[in-house]
Amino acid sequence: MKRVRTLAATAWPDRLTIEIADLTADPSSWRPAIHAARAGAQRLTLTGQVAFGDDPMRDVVVLRLLSEAAAQLVDLDWTLAAEPPWPLRTVVHLPPPAATNDFAHRWRAEYRVGLCVYRVGPGFVRIRDLRPHGPHLRVLIDGEWATGFAALAGDPWHWPDERASTLVDDLTENGLALPLPTGPHLLPTRVLRWPIPQSDI
């Protein structure tokens, strides 16, 4: 009879953590944690409370972390210190915080996966915005504007040329970009994984 060797199970933590203070010290410190959480099917926890509006750099870093967690379908646990300086519609498509205050309760109640997303094709970008309390939008961006959009999605602080400011103005006017002192933040999250069918966008 063939012998079967039994391998000892490896103990994996059920969650990974990031200190809120570390996000300010190193704005890219969250990226390895997001990828590790996705690869290990683990939850990611932000320790400490997020207070939007106190530190513009931390605001954009946390927003980008939330966007990437949504894109990668990573479960995220975090706490909101107080109501942010933006309407609920601005952030309702991002992973909601723990229900510790009224704003957080409403965020959790109205959050759905895929409320405001985009996908990239050869030479074009499609955006679908189904967030509540505002118009539902389906937007097609192509040509040179698709290149500008890619620059905004990849690095909002460095633009290829001045024409991109027109795109930022249009996105901001339609509630798809958030103007911050550190630069514009793109609000739709990219569709990278199921369950959002790319053909639906």
C-alpha cells in the first residue's frame, strides 16, 4: 500500500493590520498589506481612527487605500472618528467603516459593491456611477482623454500635460473626482475582480 505523508497545517493569521500613523509616515505602506490580504484571503484592519479633513495627505492616502481594497475585494475593518467634510455620496461606494456613529451607520446601510466603478479597454475608459442621492451616469472616455484618465488613476500629482486639467474639471463637476489640496482624487474604483462583470460597465 502506498504511504501518504501527512503535512502539518501552517497557521495563518486571520487578519493583517496597518497603523493609521504609518500611512502618514509612508504613504505607500498600505500596498503590500493589500496584496498580502488578497493573496491570503485575509481581512485587513486599520488600527486607530480615521479623521478626514485634518491632514490632506492622509486623506488621499486613506481614500486610495479604500479604493484599492474595493478593487481587490479585500475585507477591510476600520473606524471613522467623525463625519468627513464631504457628502455621503462621495464615499458611499468605498468599504464602509464600523458603525460607530450616525454617518458610519448610513454609509454601511447604503454601501453596495460596484456602485461607482470603471474599467479600462484599449484606448478607452468606461465609468458606471450608480451611487444614491445623485444622477446615475455611464461615461465613455476615449482618445487622449483616456490617457489623461490613466494618469489620474495612477498618479494624481503628476500630469502629462495641461490638457488633463480640463478632464479633472469635467470629472469633478460630475462628482467623479474629489478636489483635495494635495491634488485631485479619482472616486470610481477599478474593476479588477469578480463579482462585477466588466460587460455591465
